[in-house]
Amino acid sequence: MEKTISTKIVYECPIFKVEEAVVELPDGLQVKRWYVVRNDAVLVICIKDQKIIFLREFRSASQSIEWRLPSGGVKDGEEPISAGIRETREEVGLEPLDIKLLKIFDNPSSTIKQKAHCFIATQFKENPLDTGEPEEKFNEIKELSFQEAKKLLDDGQFSASIEKSLRFFFKQ
């Protein structure tokens, strides 16, 4: 087990920070580690009429159109549940009325410090929230049956955090 001796932020931009840590190994040797530190993330599994609401969205980092759930980052000072409601309103135009925490996933990788809060909602009211972001108008909203979602899951069509959340949901 490593023991953290010290940490410091060595880089910061609007969406992440880089942390340098000095850790002590079990034999007493000290080495450096670097981590990407991000605000917590939220994602919401929206179930409406026995279907899950997904987005098809172009992601510039992968240069591809990807399947997504309503999701995003928790803003400074914002509670995760409020971020889940905000993201759902922004991305699919629905306000969850019964949003509940399903699971919190810690540290999605060995180099990223971030928690992902997975919520579920089944009751909604129309209440879109315009972000003013021009790319959001190109998002495609799709309602898929559980069977269709499981097929995409089995075919590896989701990012790691969405896959992990859906697998947990379907085990319930």
C-alpha cells in the first residue's frame, strides 16, 4: 500500500487539474505520481414508458457519434442531485420529479480522481433548460427498450462509465 506524503496542483484549466503526488512505497522508497483531478460527474438513467432515454451525440475527443445518457459535471458548490436534474433538463428537456441515487462509482481509473454519481428517474415534466451551447441542437434523443439497450451494451457501444452504470442497473 502506498502512503501519500504530499500533493500539489501543477496545472489547472477549466475542465481539469493535474495533481503531482509524492508517495512512499512499502519499502520506504518515495516516488512521484500524477493524477487528473476532475469535478464529480453525474449521469441519469431516465426510464419513460419502459424505455431508457439516450442521446446520440458527436464527441470531439473521439471524433465519433456516441451513445450517451444525460450526464455531465457537477459545478463548484452544486449538489450532485441538482447537477443530475440540470443535466437532464439541458440534454433531453425533461425535469426528473423522482430522481434517486442508484450508485456512486469511485475513481474511474488509476490516474483520474473523480466520482461518478449514477441516478435513476421515472417521472418527468417538460422543462427544458437552454445552455446556449450551439452544439446541443445537434444531439439526437432516442428512447430504447431495455432489450435494445442491453444489445448495445453487449456490443460495447457505451463509454466505460455508462457501461458500468447500465450493468449495475440491469442487475437490480
